[in-house]
Amino acid sequence: MIELDVNPKVIIEPTCGIGNFIQAAANSFPSASQIIGVEINQIYLTELRAKHQLLQDERCEVKHGDFFEFDWTSLINQFNHRVLVLGNFPWVTNSQQGTIGSENLPKKSNFQNHAGLDALTGKSNFDISEWMLIKAIHWLQNRDATLAMLCKTSVARKLLNYIHSKKLNLASCATYKIDAKKYFDANVDACLLVCKFDSSSQNYFCDVFSSLESSDSHRIGYQNNLLIKDIDSFNKLSNLYAFKSGAKWRSGVKHDCSNVMEFRKIDNLFVNGFGEAVELEETYLFPLLKGSDVAQNRINATNRYILVTQKFIGESTETIKHIAPQTWRYLEECGQYLDNRKSKIYQQNPRFSIFGVGDYSFKPWKIAICGLYKKLDFRLLGEIANKSVIFDDTVYFLSFENEGVARKTFELLNSPAAIKFYSSMVFWDEKRPIKSSILNCLNLTLLADLESLTADARR
């Protein structure tokens, strides 16, 4: 078992439940002078207080309190000694908590300061534990303290990202992988997160251990303000980093109404997601490939089609009425579904708008990869049925007018250097491990020059 060199005088568990962690802390830290637990659930407190052995320990104190209303700063500021905050915060998101009707939520705010579309779409959703951990970090700034929490591995990285973005103090950080299925019957990547604080250090890295017993680790940390999975591997290829991206990876179309906007072509009929056969001009219809199609190399033909109402974001859709009247009639008939799309991005844009379109959407050659799959599988594809292929928003792609340029770029992306470069950056345990921010980091022009020099040297 690991030794963390933690010797606190005061131990606090902010959501102590029935006291298992408090009991373990009492046994593990005999030199601690105070052990305090706080819990909102009175049933848990009753069970905890029934543990006579725990209550007989004069150091232990339990309080009734709501994490989101409790004055933690005042509590912690009572102590000038080394403090350890430990525990296991809830592993659910704010939207899940709201769905199950829980009122025990933080007040809603854009606490991560996401801007633009990120603030309006999925990035504004967060784990409750992430919010709680951030609060705990602020309590422990500028003092000799340690945070030791069980959490999702992805949340631990988000926490490091927050500390880095706010330039908070951090002496050291480490994660130790745990078997969440074995201990908690949870199918998530989880870890013990240990952060140590002092009054001045700003060490924005994290040592990642494969288990509680392992002494081997690799270090994640920041390069060019981007969190890198393996700093040592990245540094060996850091000359390939693109400070200014040339070719730009894009994501596919976002429309949030698949039953209306997507079709299957059966014989000569287009059938929408409601199972209705509809008559549409083919002017605004394009072959559609989903992320699973790209990942599984089903890229040469498709019976899926998508209605693309704009050639660029913000373009008026009124022209559809004159160019393709049947399509316009269909859109108006389905207007209630499109008008009720929840995302705010549609509210200030023309009716029937979509997102993720530009001149790049309609070029004949593309290199694509699915962001959801845990493998660097790039695909090269051309048009289908003489029309440009459109992707859903789980796909990232480069687009080309010229087939030769597309093929050369495809070769570069599959070179050992490119694969190693990307592999040093991708966190494969994430829901969407491959992101445009990572893909755009590779300097393809420099890589092409290096590959050319290597080829000349072999001749």
C-alpha cells in the first residue's frame, strides 16, 4: 500500500455518511487532534452515532449540515495546524441530480466561465463532485493542507485544469487508480486523488499511478496551455506542435432534431425518423455518415441522408422557399419540432438553422475520424453519389478540393510520428477522447518536411 507522507492534526470529511472514513481516519492517524464529519442526512447521522466505538474517541465530532450552505471557510480557519480533507463526493452530474428531483444542488452559475457555445451546450454540465472539489480547493489555499478524495478520473483532470486556469497554489498532485466496479459497483474510471497545498507552490502537473500498490507512474501536465497525457512522450515530439494551425479540423453538423433532419433512402423514397415517406427535392439533401460509420470504415456508400439548410452559419433559410418549395413545405410542417429545440444557439438565428457548416462542408475530399472511439483511425473518403459527404457532430474532419493533397495528408496522419504525437496527448478514458483541440495541434507542414528528409536519407 502507498505511503503518502500525510500527518494531519485536523481531519475533516465534508459528507461523512455513516462514518466509514471517519472511523478509518481515527485508526490511521493516532496523532490527529480533531476529526470532524459533516452530513446532511439525519438517518446517516443516527446510524453513525450508534457506533459507540467512534463516539468514545474524544477527537471525533459529527455535525448536521448541508454542504452547499455550510460555512466551511470559518470552520477550517479555526485551525492553524495541518489539515486533511478527505472523503467521497457524489458521482453524478448536475443534470442527473436535477432529473431525480434532488434539491441538494449548488446554486446555478457558469462557475467554469465557459464562453459562447460552450456555455450554452454540454460543457455547462458538470459532476457535482467537481463543483464540491473546487470549493474544497479554495478552502485550502495558502495553508499547509492535503485533499484526499475518491472521484472519477475525468473529474480529477478537470480539477487540475481548473487549478491551472485560475493559477491557484498546488504543491503536488497524484492519482491512484482504483477498481470502482469492485468497490462501488460503478462502471467508471475512478481514482484516489491526492492534492497537497502550501502558501506559494504552483506545480501544475499530476503523477498518475496504475494502482494503490504501484510505484511506477507517468506525469500529465501542461504544454502550451493544453493538458498532455504523457509529458515525457510529448516532449520527444514537441517540435511537431502547431502554434498556429494551418489545416483546421472541423466537427460535423449539429441540428438537434434527427427525426426531422435525417432520412433513410428506401428505393426512391426518403423516410424520416417518424417513419414517414416524404417528397423532397434533392437540392438540400446530402449523404450522411455517422461516427460509427467512420469508425467502422463504412464510408463508400450510405442510405442515410441529411437536410442541410444552410451553407454557412447565419445564412438566411428563406431562399429554400423559392429554390425547393417541397423542402420548405416539409420544414414548415415540422416547424414545431425545430422551433422547440432546447439549445439557445438556435434562438438568435434564422428559423430551421443548423450549426457546423461552412465551405469546408461541401468540398469533395475529406479525412475523418470519430471522436468517440478509442483508436486513432483516420479515414479518407470522396463524394457519394456525386455529392459531398456530411458528418454528424461526433466526427472531426479535414476537407480538400484536391485528391492528391488529401491522399498525401492521409499518409502523414498515419505515419508513426503523427500517431505517437497524438497518442501522447489523448486521454482514452474520456467519453470523447479525440477532440479538435488535440487534432489541430499537429504541424502537418513541418511533419511533411521531416518525412521528406527521412525519405531522402533512406535513398
